[in-house]
Amino acid sequence: MAFNSANAHVVRFGDRAMLLHVPTTALFELDELGQSVISRAAAAAEFDPQHLQAQLAGHFAECDVAEFVARLTELEVLQVRGQECWINPQRVKVESYPLSTLVLNVNTGCNLSCAYCYKEDLQTPERGQRMDFGVASRSVDLLLQQAQARDAISIVFFGGEPLTNVPLIRQVVDYAERRAEEAGKHVEFSLTTNATLLNADLIDFFAAHRFGISISMDGPKLIHDRNRRSVGGKGTYDVVARKARLLLERYRAKPVGARVTLTAGTVEVEEIHAHLRGELGFHEVGYAPVTSSDNAAFALSEQELSEVHAGFERLGRQYRDSALRGENNGFSNMHQLMTDLHEGRRKSLPCGAGVGLLAVDRQGGLNLCHRFTGSELPVFGNVASGIDTERLSEFLTRAADRNGTHCASCRIRNLCAGGCYHESYARFGDPLHRTYHYCDLLRRWVDFGIGVYTEILSGNPTFFRSHIETRRMHA
């Protein structure tokens, strides 16, 4: 027999150890017997189960050792030497596209000129190309058609800056609510905005229709103004902070989040979190480290990325401490990892792009996600003619196929599933290229998260019922 590290991974912290069963993402806490068996099995190139029982006979009953070995064999953690294989989802041809979300790129124009912006079709406001109502209404119709088996649909307004086309947003909300009611479905709306164009009237409109709102904001003034500038080159912190405070004071329909972009030279994760969560009062803050960019000057270096992850771990320990008190400290990245572990997420694809979500450009083209609008990657159909099922099926089938990649035997393969398509596209020119450049950090992050999850589960298991299970039921 041999221990197959591609199907199991042990995370140790203090005197405790957790076994991650990689194929299912299930977690098992190992007692002394379990740790002893796995330690000896993993240390040997191969072993005889009878000999192992004899070795441990002075410490554990032979029947207990035999039972544990049998259980590991069932899980394919222990396999016959020379016949080891890793368990992956069966190769499938993706032929179903149960859309639930469409992202409408309502204007390529933006009133800011953020140095690191990834939008390939970005224009200044006066040159922005606005989506018209004809394209938008056909988008809603396509979404309802594709989501016949779903009770709810979601429409996301994006840009450029989506608030540079408020008249269209109001038209779409009215049309989508009427069409959804006719179809017996619930429709939800959300948007990401730079906040500069917010006012009381808009906020009240968003509240009336229960929008999910995220604000792009990079932290306190000195950090935010490094890259988030106006078209004229001035820092935008003062106006964004003022509008964010107005929103947070006035908006009660849903929690408001902040989205932070971490670029070269920006690694002050804890300072940013203390300001956005602690001082301004955002419900949650999510961080997007830039590891690839058309302008390489904005990508984090390996050293900076390591510093960011060290900051994430410090924030993660703060998350743990808050969770043990029954509170969520708003660190979105850690909360997502806790959700994945708690629900036993098992991903064949890195995200819902192309399956649950597509993005519509101003011509009605169906893009893989909002990051690809304006790129050279061919679209997957049009809202007028429908989804190009042949192209999309081919793309997703290739994305789900791990054969010949390092992902096939990676211990976090079912939590990562290969990484962001657009990140690979920007760095390698190929959306299906695996994001190998930060695999080690991601593996370390998951190991860290398993330790945090175990401590919370042991110290305050009700946290998950209050902050994850309840959130899912009301999503």
C-alpha cells in the first residue's frame, strides 16, 4: 500500500491535525491514532498494513488500526502501490448553460482615470459608448428565457462607471421587474460604482429596488489617491469618502461592501481594512491583488504578493478572534474561504463565467464575464441571436479538463479549479492557461484557512449558522 498525497492533505497547527480529503473537500480531525497511521504511511514509499498494525500494537488496538486503514482505503487515500491515481470529476462535455446572471456594460465611459484599470474598452465620459435600451431589453428577455428553471434572476450594472448612464438603469429596472413578474420570477439588481456620482435621489431609488451595492475604494487618502484619480489627474479620495458616508448613512436595504484593488506598492492590507471597515463602516471589504496586467508596472511583485498574503493571514487571525466572539470582522476574502470549507464546495470550473453568468457589451455581444468586454477574445453569441452553444461548450469543456496540467493532482484543485480566466488572459494571452504563478501562496492560504475554520468550529460553531447558513438562505 502507499499514501496518495494527491487525494489527501494533512494540516497541522499546534497539537491538532486536520485531514483534507481533496476529492470531496471534506475535513476530518485526526486523533492520535489517525495522525500516527498517516505519518507512518506518508513517510514510507510503500507499507504492509499488517506490518503497520504490528508497529502500532503497543499504542493502539490492532482492530482500531485496521478499521482506520480500511476507511482511508475506501477514500482512496491509501492505494495499492503502483496503482495510485487521483480522483477528479469525470471528464464532461459542458452542454447546459443555466444562466442566472447577466452583467450589462451600460457605458464604456468613466469619469475617473484609475491608473490600473483593466477595462479594455474604457473611454472618457464624453467618448463613452452607451448601451441602448434595445440591447438591454433583449438581454433581459434572453436571461428570462435561459433561466426558465430558476426562481430568481440577477442583473448587474457595470461600466466604465455605470452611473454615467442612469437613465438606462432606471429603464432596465422597470422593464426587468415587469417581465420577471409576468414570468413568475424574482429579479435582483446590483452594481459596482466609484461612488462619485451618488446622490440622495439615486440612493433612495436603489433602496426602493433593493440593489446590492459595492464601492471601488482603495483605502485611506494617501493609498486611495495613488491610482484612483480623476480624468484631470487629481486624487478622488475626498469626494469618494464623502459619497460613501452618505450612502452608508442613508442606505439600509442591504449591506454595502467595498472592493479594494491591490497593485504594485500597495501592501498595507491592515491599514486599509481598519479605515474602510473600522472608520467608514463598510459591512465587508474584499481585496483583489493584481498579479497580471497589460501594464506590468501595476502587478504586485513576488515579494509584494508575499507581503499581501502575510497581511491576509494577520487579518484572518482577527477574523478568527471576532468569530469566536460571534462577530464577522468584514474580511470578505476569509469569509469566502470559510464558506467554501463549511459548505464543502467542490469546483470543476473556477467561477460561474459562461455557466451561470455572461456579460453583455454595448453591441449585445455575450462575453465570458465583465472583464472581457472590449477585449479581443471572441464573444459567445449575441442577445439577439442567442448563445453560441458550440463555442461556449468547447471552451468550458476545455476549462474543466485537468488532464496534462499541474491542477490534476494539486491538493486545492477543487477549491481553486485553475484560477481566473481574465488573469490568465492578461498574463499569458490565453484564458485557459492555469495561474501557476501564485499556486504556492494559494495552497498556503487554504492551509491557513483550514486552521482558522477548525478553531472557529471548535470554539464557536454557532458562528457558521449565524453568518454563513443564514446568509445563504437569504441570498
